[in-house]
Amino acid sequence: MAMTEKLVTTCPEVTTGWNRRKEAVELGAETAEAARDWWSEELRVSEIALRNAPKSYPSWYHRKWTVSRMIRTMGRESETVRMTLERERALCSRLLDADDRNFHCWAYRRFIVQSLGVTTEEELEYTLKKIEDNFSNYSAWHQRSAILDARGDVDSATLKGEFELASNAFYTEPEDQSAWMYHRWLIARARALKIPDERDAAIASALEICREVAELEPGCKWPLLARASLEDEKSRRDVLDRLSSIDPARVGYYRDVA
Amino acid sequence: MSAAKEFELPSMPTLCVDEHCAFVARASESADTLEHALTEHLRLSGIYWGVCAVYTLGRLDRTFDRAKKEEILSYVDSCRNENGSYGGGVGHDGHVLYTLSAVQIYALFDELSRIDVEAVVGFLSSMQLSNGSFQGDHWGEIDTRFTYCALSALRLLGRLDAVDVDKACAYINSCKNFDGGFGAEPGGESHAGQVFTCVGALAIGGRLDYVDGDLLGWWLAERQVKVGGLNGRPEKLPDVCYSWWVLSSLSVLGKTHWIDRAALARFILKCQDEKSGGISDRPDDEPDVYHTFFGIAGLALMGHPAVVEPIDPVFALPKSVLRRMGIELSGTGKG
């Protein structure tokens, strides 16, 4: 184990090294002595590896494998497992404070909170905090959309709040694409609303805000892009023409959607 | 103006074909360097990148003579494990990732007869799980990259029938996100590299109808940043490798004209080491075989005249290799 520790902490991408550790754990589990507290070592070693290489696929997987095995062998209700899961959740928060776009850590965090049975509301609260810390945190916007989607149909009251959140972001940082991409998804969800009045009201209010941002930020392409999907046929063409001139790299796109 | 015409303009840097071939040849010789030791676990992928790069430049035989070619193939042979899988290097455990690299290398050298097809097919099909996903090896890591690797390798071997393709594609669909992109697992954030593997797998599985082409095409087009290069996720730095991951996906969707191809080509060419050869992630960084291949492959998709062998956006192999294998080429719209 000392040899593999050296290998995986110096060169964490070597999957074979992690595999030897997994084999040793499985073999060791047959004797009661070695089976006691086998997980601490695996969590310690993978943490060293992740400190050096926070984006190492095999290190993250080793950690997930370790925690999964704890759950499988000891049960989710075991005190040790719950304490470990809580510690892991705290570790994820620390790592996401250091790099809020690390998608490996976001994925691992999803696994941990799912194992803990954390509520949807609590998770939405976490994404809100991460978004408010940094409006450019696309990973958090993504996570928020995934939670809302998994919860089922996004209703008009929820949509209203989400439109507000996106607007707050692009009033502050109009050039940041994260909130605008989320906004495009909100428009699609608004169009899917079943009650026509609610749908029309949501679209009309989104359009009004985009027109306002476009006036405040005449050189910014994002409010125009949103308007292109909301305006009537004639205004839409004008908007796409303006987009072609301020964002010539994507003129092919603007022509195709016209 | 199309990118192909732009390549003739005096303002466009030249692709340093000779230097890049020399760079790949040197990389395949330098067994005693530290870099070589640190990358031993993915040697098979490294060989695929290097061999495919010189192949697309029309220099396969000039870069690797008969003896060198045999040396490479024997090395690949020796990475084979008992269960039919291939490890990234000799003595490394087998994995879906490197099993595809091995098949690709044999395909490039027209040496598919060295493969024990039944053993490889047996390994790959045993990696599919009941929900349609693929694990990378028996330790259970699941990732849509592995679905692509398995489907691509099986298609190259003419044995897609060995797995449940519909279920595999449905699993990929369950990894689709609000932005039209795909993640490594359900709920995983979209990433351009992951998008390539998911779009590629769906193309191989005949289920591109799962893709929202307008939404995903737009998200991919927004990967282009001011300097012309492409990034892998919003608000990230550009990197030459995304020239391939993004452009190949756009190519499958028939939408490469949704970005400024000439600006991208210029960015890639600026990342060349014009003296010693090789392409790096960003201008003035250290080149490596990975970025060299993906830079050249990106230029291939844009019709660069010096990349004489057109490349297929789904299999990441030269079209002539696929034709030789009797594989129907991916329909790629007007892009």
C-alpha cells in the first residue's frame, strides 16, 4: 500500500495504481483486523492526490468507490457513514470555494447529497448561494436547472423567481453569458406553461426586461439574442441584422435562424 | 469567405507539416524522458494521436518505416490483457478508453487482423450495464465517454450487434442538459469534450434525433472566444483541443459555419512551434502530441489544403481508413 500511495499521489492519473488499492481493500476485508477502518486510508490518500490534481478523474472515482463501498457494507444509516458523508459534503464546499467550476467536484457533491438524502430545497439554496457569490458560475446555474428539471414541470411562480434571479445577474454583468444561457432555458420553460395567460404574461415580461437591458447596453449582444427569440417577425429580423453586425463571428447562425 | 479560401491569404500562417511530422517521430523515440515516464499509462492514446496526425498529413509511411511500424504494433499487442481489453501501456490494467485506442491504431496501419475480435467484443459488451450505460472497467466508473469508446470500437469491428445500442443511446439522452449539451452522467455539466463523445455515440447508434441541433449548435458556437480559439465550457480559456471537440460536433450537426472558421484556424496555427514542431494548447505554451493531433484534426475539418487526408468527425479517423474498412461515412450536412 505504501508503494501505491507514492504512485497515485505523484501520478494520480495512473488508474492501475488505484486499482491495486481497491484490490487490497477487498482482500483485506476478509480479515476482521484489516477491515476495521479501511476507508480512512483511502480517503486520506485520495485527498492528497486531489490536493495536487483537483481534476483527476481516477482520484475522484476512488473516493466515490470508497464511500459507495462504505454505504454498501455498513448501510446508509450507520453513524460512521453519516459522519463521513457530512465530512465529504463539507470538503466539497471547501473545494468549490477554491474553484467553483470544478465539474468533478460538483458531480461528487451530487453523489454525496443524494446519499445523505438532502432535500431539493436545501440544494436549490446552495446553488443560489453559489450564484450570488459569483454570477459567472455557470456550473451553479447548470446545477440549478438540473434540480428544477428533475423536480418536474417548472410552474409559473417558480419561473417568475428564476427570471428575477437571471435579471439580477445580467443587470450586474450584462456581458456574462452564464445567466443569459439560463435565461434561454427559462424562455423555453415559459413557452411550455400550460395555461395560456400565464405563458403570455411570462413571455411579455421577459421581453420587456430584455428590451430595457438592450437599451441600457446598446453594444451588448446578449439582450438582443434573447429578444431575437421573443419579438414578432419584423422586429426579429432587425434584431438579427444588428446581431450580425456586432457579433460577426456567428453570422452564419444569425442567418440560419432568421 | 470560407475557411478553405482563407488558407490562401498571405495573412494566414503556414502549417508546418515537416516540423510536426518530425515532432511526432521524436515523441515516439524519446523513451528515456520524464514526460514519457509520466504519460506511460496513456501511451496507446498517445500513439493514436501521433499516428493519426501524420496520417492526415499524408506522411504515415515517410514518418514510420517498416521496422518502426512493427515496433509500434508489437507494443500495442503487448498491451493486451487476458480479458480482451487493452491497457494504456504495458502492465497497465485494461480499460475501454485504451481498447478503442488500440483498435484505432490497428485500423490506421491496416492491421486489424492482429485483433482477437471475439475477445475485444466480449470485453466491451461485458462493460454495458443494465441501464444502457458503460463502465470503463470492472471497478464500475460510469461515464458517457466510455459509451462512445465502446460503440466506436464495436462499429469499427462491425459488431454493434453485441450490445444494446438503443439502451446505450437512451442513457446518453438522460445525460442531456438545459443547454442542449451533455455531461458525463445524468446531472453532469455540459462540456465540449463530453458533447463530442455523446453526439458521436448517438451518430453511431443512429439516434441523432435525441439532439436539439439548434440549441446545442448555438451553445457550441458560443465556445468561440474573441481570440478565435474555442473553449470547452462558458467563461473558460480557449484551448486548441476544443478545435476538435467543438468543431467535430458542429460538423456532425452540419453547422461548422456557425463560427468564424478562419479565426479559429489562425488561432490553431499561432499555437504551432514553428521551429521544433508540435502544437500547444495556447500560443507560446509547450507543445505535445495531444494538441498537435487535435489542432491538425480541427484544420482538417476546415478543409486546410495541407491536411491531405480528410477526417471523419464521428470516428476521428481518416475517411480513407474508414472507406478501406467498408464503413459508411457519417453524413455531415453542409458544414
